[in-house]
Amino acid sequence: MIKEGVLRSKKLKECTHFLKITGRYAMVNILTITREIEKRANNKVFMGDIKDTRLYEMIGSKNYGHWGDSRFWVCQVEYYKSQMLECYLEMDDCVDGKWAEHYLLNMARRYKQDKRFIFRFRNQVLFNGIAGMRTSKDLTTGKFRQNSFSIKIKCQIRHLMRVLFPKFWF
């Protein structure tokens, strides 16, 4: 759908960048994030949020510490057309290691030192809605919401960590 939108949209022909935002969740702090994009995206071809650390493994957590956030990213239209237009051919949600999250992680590792890319937002992107892939039975309980108390606490800690360690992709 992104490919077709980029190729067909008359509006995107007038734009330098576009935002990819998941339709599955509501982004709670979208104004904060768009202000950050406006300040930082000039002369950048891509902005995304990457997690790439062994920290979680070292402390014994099952939280996967290596992935690119595919729910939200910003891309220069011309860069997408020239470098990412067929990226979906490299993705397969049924094969571990071939998800969109892995594609973005690999891209971040490849271009980590390239100043045209930003792989960490200064602000923690906050979503609301049902977390992860759940069954209908799970969804009816309402306990897997992304705005739960524990997730709000984790997000505050992550935000503080982003401020204190801006180059650390935790």
C-alpha cells in the first residue's frame, strides 16, 4: 500500500517526506513527535526508532532487544522511491527474521553512521490500543492495553533513558 501511495499520490509529488503511522493504534503524543520531526528531519532521508541492545538479554529479560519500530517512521519521498520501493519483497511475517521490524533494524545497522539517517527519536512514541497480536478472548479482558499503568511507567523510564543516553538504542 505504501508503494502504491508513493507512486500514485498527487499530494506526495508536492512533499519532500511522508509519515508512516500504523492504523492499528492511536499515537497519543503525535503533536510532540511531529514537532520533533519538523526540527530534525531537514536533510534527512529517514527517521525511525530502533532497539538494538543486548541489555535485555544480559538482565535475563525475554524482551526482544533487536528490532525496528515499524509502527511509525518518516521517509524522504525520493529516497523511498529509489531505495525502498520494493522493500516489502524482503519481508514475510510468517518467517522469523523477515518481518518489517527486522528490515528496519538491518537498515539501521547498515546506515548507523550515515548522518542522513536518524534511528532514535528524542521522545518516546506513545501508543494506545490493544498491545500485540492477541486472540479475541484476550482482547475482551482489556488487560493488554498499551496505556496500562505498567506500560506508562516503562515509557517514562524509556523517555528518561533517551534523554540521558541519546545514542544508546535500548
